Amino acid sequence: MDDEPATSPKWQERAVNRSLRAARERAISRGDQFIAAAADLLRTTGKADFTVQEVVDRSGLSLRSFYQHFATKDDLLLAIIEETVVHYIVALRPLIEAEPDPAEQLRIFVTKLFGSPASDDPASRGLVLFHWHLAATRTDEFAATLAPQLELVTEILQAGSASGVFRTDLSVPVLAAMVTNTLVSLLDMRVLGVHLADEPVTADHVVRWCLAAVTAPPST
């Protein structure tokens, strides 16, 4: 028996690639429809207690299609959080990278985070409540949702530490984690309407706190 050819004709490879691209685009498009439907439900109710069937009905797609894209409702909510964080960071990066001063970069990061319309979006309350649920039940996925934000904070602090602007007695990863945890907690409290002080915590308060926390002490 003749040996099979080592390579297949190029047209076969092109056909497979086109087929895979088309399938990927369909999957993303339908996934986006489910995400948009769930976001509408979150915005309407401020809660994440809707059912998969309600998402399916609002999307105009089928239940079978839903489970081809998401294993559970939690997976869908996780996707919404991932989309929200990624889009925010993608939009913010050019502003950060255009500013050479690390302290100003941090100021921009915090100001944009606390000035984002998403923090006042009714859907945000449901997402915050789910995010806390995720932290308790799926810690790896919870940490992964914060990765894009943590990465950008780390880059800002790394640049500031290297230039002597920011403190170096704590490692950059530890400092970045502390800043990120603080920002996430403060934003969650704001979204949920929890105020632990007589006056609301503003973006200016948070900027001043962050800069004080990360700035290197004056040399003696």
C-alpha cells in the first residue's frame, strides 16, 4: 500500500480554516446575544436571579444554543464580568500609555474607574452580588476576572518603582494586589450603596489615598 502523502492539498487547509473561522464568528455572535440579553435583565431588575429560560426568551435564540455556549447561568454571568473588565481596560490603556508620569497614570486609572458610568448602571448591582458569590465558589475564575485590571496597575507601579517615585519596601506584586483589592472593595461598596463614613467616598479621596499609599517616603 502506498504511503499517505505527508501533506494535504492547500485548498483543504484553506477550507478547514474558513469553516473554523465561520464557526468561531457564529459562536461569538450568539454568545454576545446571550450576554446582551442577560445584561438587559440585570439592568431591569438590579439582580442576578433571572432564569436561563428568561435569558433565552429575551435573546430570541434557543435553549439548546444557550447550552452550546454556556454550561450554566453562572458561566454567562462570569462572561459578562469578563467582557466588562476587558472593555474598560482596553479603552483605558491608551490614556495611561500617553502619560509618562506614573503618579499621573495612577490618578487617571482611579479617576476613570470611579467616574465610569458603569458604576451607576443598575446592572452593576447584580454583577457585584454575583462577583461576591464567585469569590466564594469559584476562586480561580474570580481572580481571573481581575487579571486585566491587576496587570495594568502592576505596570503603573512597576514604572513608578523603577523611577523612584513609588515605594520599594513592598514588592510590586504585593502592592498591586493591595491597591486592586482596595479599589474593587470601594467600588463594590459604592455600587451597593454602603457608606461607612458620614460623607461618600469620592474619586478624589481614592486618588489621594492611593498616591499616599504607594509614594516613596522622602529620603532623609
